[in-house]
Amino acid sequence: MAPLIDYSNIINLLQKELARRYELDNTILNVPGKSIACKIDENYYLILYPSFIEYLCKISGILPNSVTETLIKTGNLIVDPVTRDFYRLVEVRWNSEMVPITVKAGFVVNNFIDNSLRFYGRTIKSSLQICNLKISTRSKSNIESLFVNKTPLNSRVFFD
């Protein structure tokens, strides 16, 4: 029989390391065009895949499959309930003058990142603000299946 995996210890390690690294370089979060994750509404961060997972692996020393499994099993990574996929190609922009770009993205619940900064960060004691990263309405149908039986993305996340 395989040993039980303690997902809470892994989550704690990921959150501690993320907070520690954010204090060293605050551009890893919430800076569109530079960051591995950006807060797009009050419930979710858009993550760049595979960059976000790879970064968590690098800072924690945990293998990619274990990081991904932990985020899924703890409900922190949004997953399509039918296909079990967690990323999609989406078109984004962060200012109205730019030509939208297509990125491979997933979504994590805001508590994973916000709590890491609040509980383990020394300088941040509140949540990050929603940034100006927007998703094209053309990508909406591509990501809707991820949010079945979950709080949908706020309509302000989308641009025409």
C-alpha cells in the first residue's frame, strides 16, 4: 500500500517559498507581461502554464507532478471536471493599446497566493490588488468548462 501524501505540508511549503521569493522579487506576481501569476478578479489568479508550476518546483524542490497533484487535490488549481485538464490557450492584454497575445494559462484560487503572502510574507499583510490583465471574450468559451460548478470569472475580466 502506498503511503498517504500529506498535501497540507506540501501546500505550506509552496506558500512559504512563494512568499519568500515574492519579497525578493515582487515582479513574480501581478505584473502583466512579467509575472507567472496575476490576480484577475476577487476569486482567481491567472497563471502562466507551465511557468507557474515550474517556478513552484524550482523554489520548493518538489517534482512537477507532485506540485500539480497537490494544487488539484487541495482545490487550489481549477480543473475541468470532465477532462481533468487545467490549462487553456487564452488571448490576453493589459492595456487597450496593445495587440492581444495568446498564452497557455490556468487559474488558481486567490487564497493560495493571497494567503501565502499574508501568512508567510514579512512585508505584505493584505491581498494583492486586482491587476489590469484582461481576457478576450473570444477566449471565454474556451475556459468556461474549467468553471463548471465553481464561481465564474467576473464579467469585468473580459474585453471585446
